[in-house]
Amino acid sequence: MKTVDFIIVGQGIAGSVLSLILQKRGYTVMVIDNVPQSSASLIAAGIYNPIVFKRLVKSWRVDDLVPFAENFYVEMEKLFESNFLEKKKIIKIFAEQQEVDFWNKKASEMDLLNYLNPTSNESKPNVKSPFGSASVNKAGVLDVANFIQCTREHLSKSNAFLHDQFDFNSLHISEQGVTYKTIKAEKIIFCEGYKVLKNPFFSWLPFKLAKGEVLTISATDLNVTDIVNKGVFILPLSNNTYKVGATYEWKDLSEINSEKARVDLTEKLNRIITVPYEIISQEAGIRPAVIDRRPILGFHPIEKRVGVFNGMGTKGVMIAPLMADIFVNYIKDGKVLDTEISVERFYTFHKKIRQNKLGLKT
Ligand SMILES: Cc1cc2nc3c(=O)[nH]c(=O)nc-3n(C[C@H](O)[C@H](O)[C@H](O)COP(=O)(O)OP(=O)(O)OC[C@H]3O[C@@H](n4cnc5c(N)ncnc54)[C@H](O)[C@@H]3O)c2cc1C
């Protein structure tokens, strides 16, 4: 039997970041993942954008989230002796004059001064921008696949990673702790992304999953170095390749590529760039978004040794580090979790379902 403080199930962005922060605070972990060919984290573009473009407002808690996330990833780059974080501007291409006027108005607001740069009429080579463009500061991109791979290697070195399809029948919970196969722990925390809906402890949580698809294209003459956004983003990768995305779909929640997404993305791309390109690949994933668009942290209402760290939605890269830190503070020092992010805000959902099952009136 191996004994650790925490079993973590799932090693996407959420499970990776949580296990690293737990280790930083002196806890021992065993991370279990089935190592999928694709997951939301593995296909994510990895962009963090402090601005909600539709309304030109700051994204939720961005003043705290971005610096915390950047410091965390830089620290991990040093630990792993690798590079996965790149600070990069996002260039917003305007579609009409109204957007330019709105940007100018918002860019002068005190709250947004550090984020929105002035508009420019300068045309961008190979990009259609008749109404000009402007850029966003404090943005960037994480090479998520590399970060996850480095984390897995780091965990494996200390025998803290298990490649396994988690089997709920092998989990035993008692007053002394939890055991899973040959692992004994104080607690178990599930970070399964959208697969949480198959989790018998947390399937009652109100997720509103959103499928997303991205293309990888090769465009030898594009020469774009910043992230470009106009309805879709174009993210420069290496060797004249670019990621283009992403779609949002709430009905078809399969992880299968769709013709609809391919058409949608290429139509939008054709409206932005002026040079030829070739589609190299297409990928689909499911974002673990919650009805109130906030992450979910905490422990099960009855099984207090069973936790959840999920709900990263569309912004796992930016949200996960600070949320994991808050969760570990809660575990370590009992610091109260804000209702806005605590799983407790949904305890009534669990109560109702349980009462219905027992045939009791709610
Ligand atoms: C097309 C697309 C583009 C995106 N772009 C961005 C972006 O640019 N920036 C950004 O911040 N976010 C982006 N996102 C969102 C981002 O992907 C999510 O916020 C994030 O990946 C969620 O991470 P997670 O760890 O919660 O879930 P996941 O990445 O789904 O990880 C869960 C892990 O748990 C494992 N697992 C689940 N169940 C089991 C089990 N029973 N046994 C063993 N292992 C299990 C899975 O295999 C997986 O490895 C994008 C998402 C999509 C779909």
C-alpha cells in the first residue's frame, strides 16, 4: 500500500495545477489519469485574454488571476527547466466603425487603461482590417500540452502518477480515509473535466458543457506574430502553422470533429486573411462550463473526504492557478471559500435529488 495525502483524479489543466500547488505546500499526491489522446486541455489554444471582447469589460477577477497565473507558470518553467508561457498581445481587428468608437470610449476608462491600447488605422499585412485594429495587454498563451507533459514527467519521477482509468468500484471510503486499489489517502479530489457527469459523487452539479473545435492550418505567407482576433482567433505556432478557433456548440456534445465547425471556422478565417492556407488538422473537445460560469471547488455535502476541482469553463489557463491556491488554503488553514466558487452553492441541488430518490417531499 502506498500512502499519500491526496489522490487526484484527472490530469488536465485543473488536476495538474492543483497537484503542483498541493506539493508546493508540502502535501503528497497520487495523480491518476487515463492519458487520453485528446482532452479539453490538450486541444485548448492556451490563450489567456483579460478582456471580454463582446462587452469590452474585464474578465472575472482578472486583476488577481492573470498575475497569479503568470507567476505560477514561470515558477513551473524554472522547476521543469522548460518553456511553456509566452506573454503576447492580442490584436483585435474591427469589423465596423461602431466597434472602433466603442473601443475608444472604453480605452479611456480608468479601469481599462492598463489593458486596452489606442486604436490604429495602420493596415496589417495579409490581414483584412479596413476599420483598423487595437491591441490588448496582459494577455498571452500557455503551451498546455507541454505544461501537462512536464507535470506528468515531474510526478512520475517521484512515483506520484498512475496511468489508469479510474474505477469507482475500487474506491473505498471510511472514517480513517480513502483507499483506491493499492493507494491509501486522506482525501480524494476529482478534476475530471466534463467527465464529472459520470462521477457518482458529483453528477448532480449543474454543468452547461460547451463543445469547441479548432483547426490547425499551414499558411506560409501569413507572417502573423501576435494573436489576431476577429470573431475567431488566429494563434501563431511554429513553422508557419497557426491554430484557428474556436467554435461553441451546446447540443452536439460528442468529441467528434464536425463539418459544421470546419465550414464555420474557414468562412470566418476567409474574412480575415488574404493569403492561401491549408488545413492540417481539426480537433474537438468539451469545455467543463457551469451554468453560472464560475469554477467549482470544495467537498461533497455528505462524503467529506471526496472533493471536486472543476468548472474551468473556457478559461482554464487563467483561472486554475489562483483557484487551486485558494482551494489549498481552504484545505490547509480552513480559510472560508467564497460562495461564488464553493461547491456549497449547489448543495441544494444535491439535497433535492437525494430527497426525490428517497421519495421525500422537497
Ligand atoms: C476548442 C477549445 C479551445 C479552448 N481554448 C482555450 C484557451 O485558449 N484558453 C483557455 O484557458 N482555455 C481554453 N479552453 C478551455 C480549456 O480547455 C478548459 O478550461 C480546461 O482544459 C479544463 O481543464 P480540466 O482539467 O478541468 O479538464 P480536462 O482537460 O478535460 O482534463 C480532465 C482529465 O481527466 C481525465 N479523466 C476524466 N475522467 C477520468 C477517469 N475516470 N479516469 C482517469 N482519468 C480521467 C481526462 O482524461 C483528462 O485528462 C478551450 C477548450 C476547447 C474545447
